[in-house]
Amino acid sequence: MSDIRARNNVRESGRREGQPIVFAHGYGCDQQMWRYVTPVFDPDYRVIVYDQTGFGGAEPDAWDAERYGTLAAYAEDLLALVDELDLRGVIFVGHSVAAMIGVLAAAAEPDRFAHLVLVGPSARYIDDPETGYVGGFSEADITELLVALDSNHLGWSTAMAPVIMGNADRPQLAAELTASFCRTDPRVASTFARATFLSDNRADLPRVPVPCLVLQCSDDAIAPETAGRYVHEHLPVSEFVAMRATGHCPNLSAPEETASAIADYLRSDVHARG
Amino acid sequence: MPAAEPTAGPDPEWDTAPCALLRLDAAGRVVAANAHFFAQTGHEPQDVHGRLLWRDLLSAGSRVVYQTQLAPVLELAGELREVLIELRMPDGGRLPVLINATRIRDAEGNVTGTRVALMSIQDRRAYENELRKARDEAERARAADLHARQRLELLTQGSTALASSTDVGVALDRLAAALASGFADWSIVFAPPGEDTDTVSWSAAHIDPRRRAHVERLAALLPHEADAPSALRRALDEGEATLLSRVSAQHLSAATGSAQVLASYAALGVGSVLVVPIVARGLDVAAIIAARTPTRVPFDADDLADLRDLAGRAGIVIDNLRRHAREHSNSVALQQALLTTAPEAPGLQIATRYLPATNGNEVGGDWYDTFLQLDRTPVFVIGDVMGHDIHAAAGMGQLRGVLRTVGYLESGTPAEILTRADAAAHGLSVAVLATALVARVETGSDGTATLCWSNAGHPPPVLVSRTGARLLDAPPDRPLGLMRRLHRPRHDHRVAIAPGDTLLLYTDGLVERTDEELDVGLARLLDSVAGTADADLDAFCDLVLKEHNPTLGIRDDVALLAVRVG
């Protein structure tokens, strides 16, 4: 296995001696999702972003359909990153499904983590009528999603890959994004979607002894408030913050609100840190 | 594009465009749609205007794709091009379209809305589906091929690991390692208490050597679990094999009451598990736990069958190794029992040594013996029965008895003793082949001592005197046990010995090494004993063994008999 820095395109910024804060992107794009949020933390923290295996600038060869068929593999990657960078007292910020990746990692090796910040988390996307759980999707919805992703090959193939056009106002950004952003191999996208949307991590929540912050957007069709509340209520130590931001990606649509919610939480909880 | 803004009433260019066009406001609500859009989707204007495109007009799948992938791109890059999504039609049907979208900004750069073009690609889907089907089939074939190869690898690796093992512990270690090198992510092989131990022993392995300690921790905990894991108990007690193809966190908590065991499971990751007994001669001698983490394709019934196959082979190997070990310790005990204490012989000091073979697997038929004949002449025997097993040890016992009896009763010379013993052994059907050397110390009427010996194919004795050491290398006669067809007389040889002389009789294990000629070993022996004539006899024996035994390349056992005059 190659060096994790290259393997998962690990980028660092901020204060070298600061407490490490690791930002993980969820289903979909890559570490660019955090580009408007991380600068807020640079002055005080050692800021680390990375691409999940199979996404963005991660080494394509490291991805394997069998291994990456469940979220546990991504949690193992996270633990490997923490291990290889020898990080202690980690603040982990996971967006979307990366929130559950953080939950799995912290349940396995809680000593490594000081805080988890879960942005738009859901422990299970499919409703579970037996227990009255509302995840927001019916099984038919998810089946449709998976079929859609499986059949999207031609649309995502190299020849017909979605090309992201330049933004006249920010040509540099455009060039950078055109190269990689959201250009995921369809097999990777489909496998990760299965791992994400078929997962049920409800039983893992009580096993996380690390203090958590749940950030919930309004009108989030991927992780509705019922899902966020469930996560909050089943974590042993958790705070819940409802944000004004709408949609599923507040890190892009409302980076200021997202960053201050995280920063406020960390400041308020400073006494609780080890 | 002049006059393309659709906000101010009907526009022929807008409505006759050969694709569906939408305009969204900053929040993503539809503020305008062209005639093509309505014609293609079947929607009525009132079902579209004011609705959120992503939430109200897309299929569930496309909703997720839009939210997780397309919205971020639009947000960051300002444009989307040629992405396949599905529109939901009023009748519940789906319309596949390629979406292109551009953000609209005002003079200050604030986003005011989005222009969207949708191109139906329904007709292309059939073609795409054909391609996809072909690809899926190719992948299935490849996966099946890979599976077959992995299976073969497991059996090959496992069998090799077993075949090269020399004791049960090593066999279990290697088996565990072979299993956790791809077939499983981690494995434990348990051996229940055996005849000579009352503790459960185990071997643990992890595909990532750094995580082996976790497996070892679990292995140490499991046997103390009173009721669980029941699959392991069933394997050990009833010889039952179990396949657990999908193990959930709930299963694991239900399976054990121990927080430590649960923590080990969590640390290792348990996705699917095989528990298979190792049976030898109808007895359950061990059990294998092989596990894959949740990230791997779970074990299936074929994997279970493969592991049972391998466990069957392991059972045979372990049984053989155990029997061999038992036999070895029996042989050593038998041999030690036969090597008696030397009798008192007036005017002579006698010292003996016996070292079993160093690799622990072979038992020699080496022996030494001393006794007094009827006329009280002291006789010394050293011998080596061919073979390295319990038969050799037993044959040695019989031959030694025959030589002793004949030597005692007949009072003959060494050559006579050997000749008669050979005949007696043949007549009594003691079917062993052996080399031996018989010597006795004859005292003349004038008090001088003579050493008389006869050699049946044995390495030459060494005589150490104050003037040096030499081999008594008169040509040896044939070994014992080759009766009849080689009926030639045996010879006695004599040499005068003086007080202080030391006779060293030994077996070939002392001088033979796998990597050199016998002459080299003999020369080294002579070198090492020269100048030791004054050493205490026990110290002399220790020195000889230290110089020649037993660490380097010596596989045989060694018997030593030293006699000093005066």
C-alpha cells in the first residue's frame, strides 16, 4: 500500500503544531467541497483534507470494487490516515456519508478522536417502517438511484464526461475544477452509492464515546431533519445545531454559516478537550 | 443571444428551439419553460411553474445525483454540461435527458438564476443498455474466473504450509497464516487440550501483520467464553461447520456477553465468518475460524466447502505429526532405559554419554554397554542400529541383549562374541542391521594390559596416550545382520595399553556431518583429543562432545564410551 498522502491526495494547511482537524467529503465530489470552509480554521488548527479512495485526486489504482463496497473500508482509510500522519486529538468533520465514516472510525478507535462534526448525517437513508424510522427514501427510490447510476456509464464515460465549463469570473478555479472535480469513475460512483444508501449504521451510533456536533440543514432532501435528529439522539454525547442553509451541501452554499457553527462549537467545548 | 430572455411573454425562438429549455430563479424554482419541454414531458404549466427543478421534477435517483454532484458543480464552476438525469413525467414514467445548465449573474456577480437546456436521449438508451449488458456479462465471467483461481490458491497454499511442517504447532501457525493471506482477512486455528496438555492452544494471523495482535487478543479471550461463540463450540464439540455470511453488529452483541470480545470484533471487523472443525480419525482435534471484514465479498457455500476440504487435509497432517511426536518420545524413553550404568571394573575408569538427535524428529538406535564376562574380563560395546524410529530403538534393545548374553556366557574374544551374537540374532529373528565394536581389556600374567577389539563396520575407536592420539583403524569386518551370504571370519586386533591411556568408543553421529567427508570429522576428532590424556575422564567426555556436537549440521544421535587404564 502506497503512502497515504499520495494515495488519498492528502493536503495540509494551517498551523503545523495546531490541533488536527480533518475534513472529509461525502458522496459525490471531492475535497474541493471544503474549499470555502477550511480557510477559517487555518490560523488555529492543523487543517487536513483528503479525497476518499476512488474520488478526486486519489490514486485510481487504490480503488477496488470489492473492498470499497461498504463504508467500513472508507473508515479504515481514515484510520490509516490518522495513523500514518500520527494524529492525536483529531477533530473530524465529515459531510454527508463521511459523517458515518467518522462514526465507524471513532467507534473502532475512539482514543484518536477529540470531536466529530457531522454535517448532514444520516445513519440510514431508507425508511424503516418497522421501527418508525424516517430516513427520507423508500426502497424503490434507492433502487431507482442505483439503476440510474449503473446506467449512467455512457454519460460519464471518458468521451462524454461532463465537462465543467469555465466561469468567466474565476478562470483559475474553472481550470482546476475541470481537471478533476466531480469527474468520478461511474463504477466508483455506483459502488459508493450502494455503500452509502444501503447502509444502516444505527447500531454504531451508541458505540461512539467521542463528543459530536450534528449540523442539520433546512430542506435537505438527502438527509432530512428526522435523520439528523435520530443521529443526535442516539450518540452518547452530542449537540444539535439547525442551520438556516438549505439543501445538502452547506459547505458550498453557506460556507460562512457552516464554518462559524463548527468554530463556535469547538470554542464552547474547549474545556472538554483532553 | 438577443431576444432570448423568456420572461416577457411568448417568444418564437424560445418555443421553437429543438430542445427543452427552462429558466430557474436563484433558489432553483422554475420561472419559465418552453413549449418543447411541455410537449416532451407531458407536464402542464401549472405543475411546473414555481416548482423546484431538483425536488419536484426529477426522479428520486436523479434528485440524489443532482444534490450530491450537480449542485456542487453548478455552485463552484457556474456551469454543467452533458450530464444524464431523469425527469419524472406526470404518469410516473421517466424521461432520460442530458442536462446543460449555466448560472446567470447580475452586474455585481450575484447569482440571479440558471438557464437549463434538456436534450432527450430516450432513443440512445437502448443502445447504451446493450453495451452495458455486454460489459456486465464480461465482468461476471471475470469474477467467476477470479473466484476459481482464489480457490485453487487457497488449497495450494494451505497444503504446502501443512506439508512443510514438522510439528503440530508449526502446522497450525502456517495454516492460520495461509488462510489469512487473501482467502480470509484474519483467522484463528484452535487446538483443544491434547493428551499432554490441558490448555487450549491457538495460532492467529491477520492479512495485515500490524493487526495480528488484535487477532491474538481475541484468540486468547474466546476459549474462556462460557456459552459463546456457539459456532466455535459446535465445531470443537460436535464437528459441525458453520457459515455466517452476513454478520451484523447486532449479531455480534447477541453472540457474546463480553465487552472485551465485542471490542476485539469491532477492531478487527467481522463481515462474514467460516467456522470449520479439523477432524482426525473421527476425533475433533482443532477448529478453524476464518473471517472476512465487512469490506469484502462475504464467504459463500463454495468457500465453506473449500475450507472443509483443506481442514480434512490438515486433520491427516496433524494426526501424523502427533503420532510421530508420541512415538519419538516413546523411543527416547525406551532408549534411555536401555543405557545402563557401567559396572565397576577393577583398574579402569569408565564414563559414558548419550545425546539424542538434535532436530527432535529422529530417534537413533545408538547404544553403549559395559559388562564383565564370567572370568571378570571387562567388555565394552558401542553400536548403532540402522534406522531412526521406534523399530530401531527396539531392535537395538534386542541386539544389545544378545551381545550381552553371548559375551557374558561364552567368555570369547570380541570377534567370537560378534560372530556368535550375529548367529544368535539371526536364529532368533532379530532382523536388524547394525554396526558395532566390541573391545575388552585383557590383563597378562605380568600385569601388562592389552586392548583387544573387533569391529563390525563401526567407525574406528580412538586411543589417547601421553604421546598423542591415534585411530585404531584396522580394516573393519562386515556389520551385524548380513548373515549367511557373507560368511567370512571376523578378526580380533590387539594393542598394548599403558596406565593413563584412554580408549574412546563413539557412534558416527559424533564425527559425521552432512556437509563434509568422514575423514575430515575423524581428523578433527583426533586433533581435539590430542593433549587431553591428563584431563579428568568426565571432563574429557564433555570436551569431546563440546568439540563435535551437537549444534552444527549434526542430525544423528551420539553415544560415547570412554575407558581409562589405571
